[in-house]
Amino acid sequence: MGKGRVEAFTDGVVAIIITIMVLELKVPHGEDFSALLPLWPVFSSYVLSFIFVGIYWNNLHNMFHAVQRVDGRVLWANLHLLFWLSLMPVSTAFMGENHFAPAPVAIYGIDLTLCAAAYWVLATQLHRLHAEDTAFAKALGDDRKGKFSLLLCVVGVLLSFVSPWLGLACYVAVAAIWLVPDRRFENQLE
Amino acid sequence: MGKGRVEAFTDGVVAIIITIMVLELKVPHGEDFSALLPLWPVFSSYVLSFIFVGIYWNNLHNMFHAVQRVDGRVLWANLHLLFWLSLMPVSTAFMGENHFAPAPVAIYGIDLTLCAAAYWVLATQLHRLHAEDTAFAKALGDDRKGKFSLLLCVVGVLLSFVSPWLGLACYVAVAAIWLVPDRRFENQLE
Amino acid sequence: MGKGRVEAFTDGVVAIIITIMVLELKVPHGEDFSALLPLWPVFSSYVLSFIFVGIYWNNLHNMFHAVQRVDGRVLWANLHLLFWLSLMPVSTAFMGENHFAPAPVAIYGIDLTLCAAAYWVLATQLHRLHAEDTAFAKALGDDRKGKFSLLLCVVGVLLSFVSPWLGLACYVAVAAIWLVPDRRFENQLE
Amino acid sequence: MGKGRVEAFTDGVVAIIITIMVLELKVPHGEDFSALLPLWPVFSSYVLSFIFVGIYWNNLHNMFHAVQRVDGRVLWANLHLLFWLSLMPVSTAFMGENHFAPAPVAIYGIDLTLCAAAYWVLATQLHRLHAEDTAFAKALGDDRKGKFSLLLCVVGVLLSFVSPWLGLACYVAVAAIWLVPDRRFENQLE
């Protein structure tokens, strides 16, 4: 089964998710610059989520680039990841509209955690189809980075109840470690 | 006429349908976990519909993979299927917002039935273009699974008036028999 | 300049237009079948517009299939067509929500007319790049069907002021003559 | 790393941005032509933004056509551009709904400026990967047009506080100089 259409469908869904998030940025009322001020929590949530969805697109891009085969279980593991990503617009708006209150920050982190877990499931399903000496398996390795960021998301969720800002700091840290481009797949392919 | 752009357009529309459904998941009011509780009927309807649209994408993916030719009538049979799929966000929200009342559950099932019927029409139109000894025709066979799930949708609609939960059970059963990956097309292509 | 990305972009925009139209179909209030009754004008407007956008997709599909070259002016002629198509969700909802009152039916027809005119401009720009003996030029011919349907749209707009149902009858007639698959491009390519 | 999927993803996001902008064009209340009159500021903002997003699509289309290599930094420079483009629907609606008041016109211009700056960053990142004698580097040249339009956007923002119409005149001028097709990349490729 070809990977081309899975890539195309995934790109399509991710492109739509990253774009419809902006629909939760309601047009401000008022015609002064001060009308923009109350938007800052929703806007900064949007920035954070835009970066996260961008990271997922980048990682999926790199991972599928190294992939040689997909099967039915991979398709569903991929749809499962897209499901949790599709909730990003709602969890982002929930966090932004409630000005980073503890429960919404925790919910946002739970969504991030489930995305990370679904990504791990997808990687595992792809690993099943690729022998240890393939570029894919070598590039993935033991995926310490993926496991560490999953852990950091869970810590962020728990810390949200101590202080939502600590939770957010964890999420930002996860984003930061992925923004540094992941060269594993690139290196293997060279 | 090439099948490539029909696949691309179909993937695009299905990707948009599966993603804009989330726009009906309104951001909850309140900043506690309890604010999420009233969302459960809309959320679980979303999960069910996400799975159904995912199944259609999977099946269309497999079917078009085996297809060699398309013509104008296939294009319209495909658009006809996309039409009923495009109503999924509305019928899903109607069912969820009314907490699985009988009529909305029946309406949802009618939409599912029309999708299944439209899929059958599309398969028939493609069958017309492919001789009995092609991979497509062999893989489709007499399509018992398609006919059975169409019947199960109709039964679900009728049972909704006895109890909406019986209707929902039928729809979940339809989803379950398709979640088991359909290996007909994969087997033929090997 | 390659036509591939123009096709892909056009397919993307048309896929989004045809799908976001459904967002104007507001989820009905109430949990009975009677809650669906007030939806009929919006729903039937949606059906008509879905068919029209489907026709444009089909026609663009066939036309670009025969095309060999595009240039900057073609890109803008194409964007110009997409602009008027992008107004279909608004003009459709305006017509449906006002229960086919004369002015909204005329506005809807004006949008259809501008789409048809923009399609004609696009065909003319493509004609400029293709000599008379190319498959494209032969398939397009003198485009009587395009000119006739443009005329029929204008007549529909004018008749809307006599009776909106006469206007609608013209629009339905335009859709009907295009639903019969346009075999010009297919024949030339065989 | 292949440029194909970056192009496809970019096309997808730009196609969605250009199309969801129309969702800010609310369906007018009333069934007379006079109901359309209050729409003119939102409608003309929509027209201007449609042209700008169309220009970006065109320019990205031409630029990526000449590109031979992309890397992780290019992906993020591209996402950064898509971020500011994704705010176009909101800044457009903010300007239109406030009938071209000074602050919203300035905000709109700031978004345009940031898009132009992000485009310049993307071009710089691509330049880094392409030697001076490649078609890409020759076509880009010293990019006077890009720098001039960036300057014109900044001037427009400042003039908005004198008179919003002067600001708008600058933005329209920027659009006008890009509507004339940019033949640099086309010429180099011939």
C-alpha cells in the first residue's frame, strides 16, 4: 500500500487544523488598539498551538519520508493521532478564554499528552513494518526525545494544579526541544 | 481520464469534513472540569462520526487504489457520496445537542444510510468500467459487507423509535465491522 | 510553468468552498422531525449550490486536463473565478435564509453569472496559449454551451424580479445542461 | 529533503486561508438589495485581502518552482510566513467591521508588513541553500521589489494615523505592483 495518499491526507487535515484554529480568534469589538488587549490570552494560546501543530507536521513529514510501507493499522494509528490534534482548536480556545486557569491549562496539557502518546503509537506501528536495519528504524532509534517530551507533558498537567504557569512552562519547554530541528531522520537519509 | 485528481479532490473534501466537525464542539463556558461534563453527548457523537468519516476515507482509499478508469458518471457518483458525507457535521451536532433523542438519532442514521447507499452506487458505477477479471471486480466481489452494513443502518433507524440506544448500538456495530481492516482490496493487489 | 500546482491549488479551494457551505446549514433547534422543516429553503439552496460547485470542479478538471501551458495571466484568471465561487456560500445562505425572495434570488444569479463570465475569461486566457490545432482549442471549440448558460443566468436574474421561481427555474436549467457530462474534452483526448 | 510536500502543505494552508476569509462575510439580514449596502466595508476588505493572499500564493508558487533544496530552517521560515498570513482573516474583518477606522487600518498594515518581512526571511533562508549561480539566486537578485513593498507597508501603517485612506492607498499600491506578474523567476527558468 502506497504511503503517498496517507501523506497527502495527513497534510490536508493538519493544514486545516492549523488554519481553523484562527477562527477561535474572534474579531475584537471596538476600533482602538485597546480593543486588542483582551485578546492576549487567546492570541498567545494560538501562537503556542500553531507551533505545536507545526512541530507535528514537521515530525510527520520527516517520519513518513523515511517510511517504506504502510498498512491498515498504520492508517488507523495515524487517524488516531489526527483525532487528538483535531481537538487542539477547542482545547486552545478553552485555555485562552479562561485566561490560563488551572483546569483549562491541565486539559490543554492532557490533549498534548494524548497527541504525544498517539504519535508514539504511530511510530510503534511503523516500526513493526520496518526491520531494524532500515533507515526508518535507525532514525527512530529508542526515541528518547519522544519519550522525554511525553513525560514532560504529563509533568506539566500535574504541575498545572500547583500553578498553571508551571504547567505552561513545561509545555513551552516541550515545544522548545522540538523547535531545534530533529536531525535524526535527515542524517539517516544522507 | 486519470483517477489522480478524483482521489486528490476526494481526499481534500473528506479531510475538510473530518476537521470542520470539530467546529460544532463549542468551547465550554466555565473554567472547571465540570464545565466539560455537559459536552459528553456532543463529544461522543464527534468520536463516532470521526470514526465513520475515517472508515469512508480508508475504504475510498482502498477502492480507488484498485481502480484503473473513471468517467463522468463516476465523478458524479463520487460527488453524490461526498454530499451525504458533508451533512455529517450537521447531523452529528443535531444528535449530540439533543442528547440522543429518538428523532435526531434516526436522522443521523438516515444520513449514514444515504452515505452507505451512495457508496454502493459509486462501487456499482466503478464496476461498470471494470471487467469481471480485473483486480477491482475480484476485490469487490458481491460486496456482502457493504450490503450488510447498509441493512444494519436501516435497522438502526427503525430501532431508534423503539429506543435511541438500540439505534446507536446498530451504528456502533456498523463502525465495528469496518474498523477491522477490509483486506479484500489489499489481498487482490498482492 | 507547470499546471500541476495550479490544479492542486484550485482543487483545494473548490474542495473547501463546497465543504464550508455546509457551515451555513445551522443545526436545527428542537428534537423532533418538525425541527427540520424550517430548514428546507436553506437545505435546497445548499443542494443547488453543491451541484453548481461540483459542475465547476468537473469542468475545471476536464479543461486543465487538456491544457499544456499556463502563465501568470492564467493564474489570475483562475483566482478571479475562485473569487466569485468563494462567494457562493454567502449568496446561497442569503437566498435560503430569505426563503427565495426576489432580491436574494437575483443576487444568487448575479454570483452565478459572474462565475460563468470568469470561467469564460479563464477559457479565453488558456485559448491564447494554445494554437487552434491543439486538443484544448479543438475541445473548447466556440464554446456555445458556455455562452448559452451565461445567457441563461442573465435571463434568470432578470426573471427573478417577475417571479423568483422563474429565476430559479433558469438556474436549475443551467445546472441540468451541465450535469449531462460534457464530453468535448474527453472526446478530443481519446 | 524534498520540496514537494512543503509546496503541498503551503498550498493547502493558503487555500484554506483564502477561503475561510469568506466566513467573516456574514449573511446580510433583510431581503432587499439595501441589505447588502452595509456590507461594503467588509466586502471591499475581503476583495483586498483575497488579492493579497492570491499574490502570496503566486509568489510562493514561483519561488518554490525555482528552489532545489529545502531544510528544517526553511520549513520553519515557511510556517512563520503562514502564521502571519493566517491572521489575515481576523485583521481583515477587524478593519472591515470598523469601517476603516485608523487603528484597525494600521493593524491590518502591520499584519501585511509582518507577512512581507516573513517572506523576506524565507527568501533569505532559501538563498542560504542556493549558490549565486543557481536559477534561484539569479531570479531573486537583490529583491528590490520585495524591499520596496515592505517599506511601502510600513509607510502605510504610519500614514493610517494621519488618514486611514492614505494608509489604504499604500496597501493598494503594494498590491498593484505585485499584480503585474513578477517575471523574474519565469525568465530565469526559460
